[in-house]
Amino acid sequence: MHQSRCFAVSAVGGFKINGPSTKDKGLMSNEKEQGTSTEASLPRSTQAGRIETCQEIIKRARECLENNDKECVVRLIEELIKNQCHNGYAVGREIADKVKDVVHELWLVSDNELRCEMLRMLKSLGVSKKWVEKALRISTQRVSQWIVRCGTDWERKIMRNEVVKEIEDLLRRMGWSETWMCERMWRFVSVDVDEFKRHSIKPCNWLEGINELDNLRSPYWLGMAKSDLVVWKYDGGIRLELKTTNTIDAVFFAKLLSTVKTPSLAIEWERRVLDAKYVHKPIALSYYVDLSTDAWPWPELSANELEKILNGFSDEELAEFIAGEIDGDGSVWYDHENGYVAVSISACKACPKRANLDIVKRVIAERFGIVGSIKSYKENDALDVSGENAVRLLRRIVKYMHHPLRRLRAELILALYDGRISPEEFERLYEMTKYERGAPDIKRNHALEALAQAAPQTHTHEGLGLLVPLHLVFRDNLIIKNIKNLMS
């Protein structure tokens, strides 16, 4: 019996797989005294000016404490951190200790809500957990309890996210980009990108507008939440999670969640995969981001409440919602035997999502005049829209679709119906997008391999021959230093 293994990593960022400890090495050793800053001592003139600024802010913060104006103190603490007044290397230990005193005194007079606000602010500003422990003058265990209560997670994620960003910025200068990532993914699943381009169809169009999804109020996210996106609520926080074993989803989910926040990733053995008996031990990737509760704008909705929201959407907002549902639990295909298009949204037979199918069916019929039908299959039920109705639906939503395969098929189908490609060309291109259920297929159950192929760390720079191995990426200082040396 093999023991289950699970690795925590940062999506399209750093892997840490049984690597050597980085404790007391390089820049990490300075974190204990200076938060997350690695800046060296400043020139005297610059340091004197900063000290004067910090002293003035500390004075104002103490006046606010005396007046019991807590929100004023919070704002001034933020100003102190941004000016590096907490950093002993920048302003001297005496000033840095005075900043700790202000934080400690505010903590003592704050209620639970304000304490959580303080912790979230300090985390967002990149202050280390060790610095917070010293400022609050409470034990590591108590700080950890407060972090859990407030729905934050300090455990190296700030440092890791900064490292990931720096690595990606460096690699962008060497030629890596989201488009490169996308094209590498398509080549991995045997889709000829150049052939599609020759017919004026861009396989990486799914990237267009995806960064605008950093606003969680987009109806697209509600559509995802009613399909594939799992929203976990816990005391003081919320987690958004997307899980897959499939090849294309591995790249899509990483990019999608990264529009909100750098996602973390758990890699684990999956117990089973439907229609994949040929897979001995499928590997599942779970991407997730942790947010404060108020960052997620969509409440839990009954069927009636969902219908009211959908009816209140504009036509474009409704199209965004439907695109999110199809990107999550949908499918787009062309039936060659019968010569018609089909778009489908599936849901489990006995779960809350099943009621959503009836609502979506009714709303798109009333709003767009697009008629679908609910069909029962072995594993699930589905809202199926076919023929001309499916083509009309795709015209409505295609610009909001971001799932690479579904977007590519939608654009290919519309090119056929618009007469921009011949039926023979369509059939040849569509064949590249097909995959076989219940049989080995590179488009299914190869999530980890796809991520390894498309992630920025695997970018090979022509001329330098640089290949950044995944298992080395999280050795922060060494890998960044090596990349910089190669670029110099």
C-alpha cells in the first residue's frame, strides 16, 4: 500500500518538494528583525529624513491613541509600515521599537473585529509573522490562533508570492508570457496553433479580458460558483478552490484564480476518476486562494433568489454568468454525424446545482429566446442547447468564455457558420480538439504534466538554454540569483 503524498505549492509559481531547509540561510535570516524588508542600512542623509518622518507619524499616532480614535491609529500604522519605520535597518532599533509599542497599545484597546483588521493590514503590507509576535507581545501559538480566527494565513505565503512575482518578472524579460504558456499547452495536447492561426482563429483568445476578472463582482464568478468553483467558508475567511485532473484545466484554473490572488496548489493522489479506469493513480491539482469573507460578494442563494438576480442582470451580465457556468461545468461540441452544434451545462442529479439548470433554461428562453431542454444521463443531468439555438447562444457568450478548449471550439464553430472556413477545413481543425472518454488521451488526466510544461519556470530561453527545474524553484535566493546572472 502506497502512502498518499500531498505537496503545497504556489500555482504557476514555486514548488517545494522535500527540498532542504532554508532556515538561517540568505535573506531569510534577516526576516526576524526587519519584517519582510531586505534593504541594507540607508545613507545617513536619507536615514535622517526617514527617521524624522517616522517620528512625526508616531507622534500623530499617539495623539490618536489618547483621543481613542482607533481608525486613525490604524491608518497611521499603515503609513509607518509603508515608510519602513518598523525596519530597524532603515531607521534604527529605537524608532522600530516605538512602532511596535503603538501596535501593541492599539491591540490592547481593540475589539476582535479591529484586531482582525489590523492583522489583515499587516499581512497585506508584507510584515512578517515574527515581527507581529514581538509587537503584540503574545506567544506564537496565540498569534496563530488569531490568524485562524481572522481568516488569514501567514505561513510564508507573502514571501513565496513575492518570490514567484520576481521569478515571473525576470522570465518575462527573457521571453516568457501567458501567450507562450498557452501555446506550449496547446502543443502538449497536439493542437497545431499555427494551423488555426492560418485560418484567422487564435487559440489563445481565451486570455483576452481574463485579467478583468480580478473583480469578483463580475457575474462570471457567480456562474463559476454555480458550477465548478467551490466556495469554502470558515471562521473569519473564505476559500475559493478549483480542482482537476485534466490537462487543459490545469493551466486554465491557475490563470483564472491568479487574476484574484496568487493561488496555492495542493498536489495529491485522486481516489478515482470517472471514465478513466486505465489510469492507475490519477494526480489531482487543487488550486485555492484564501480571502477575507467580505471579499467574496456572492451570498448563498436559494433557487428563487438566484432567479431574481439573473432577471436583474443586463443582457451582457447574463451572458457573463452563462459563460462562467459553461467554463465550469459545461461543454461545447459539434456532432458530425447529425451536423449540429450542442452546448451543455451539467449538474449532479440530487444536489442544489440541479435546480439551477431549470432556472437558467427559463431565463435564457425569456431573455434571449434561446430554447434548451433538460436531459437525464447516467452520471448527471444537463441543460442541453442544440442546433441554431446553440449557435445563437455561442454568439452571445463567446467573448466572455475563458476555458481554452470550449472557447476554441466556440470560435471554430462560429467561423464555420459565418462561412469563414470550409466544412473540410472545419473538420480537420475540429479533430485536433477532440478527446476520447474512457481511453488514454493526452487532453485528460495529465494535469501535473501540463502544468510542468506550461509554467513559467519551465521556459527555455533560446540562446541561454535555461530550464528552471520545478523542484528548485522554491530555493528563493539561489534561483533568482542564477536567473539574474544568466541575464547579465
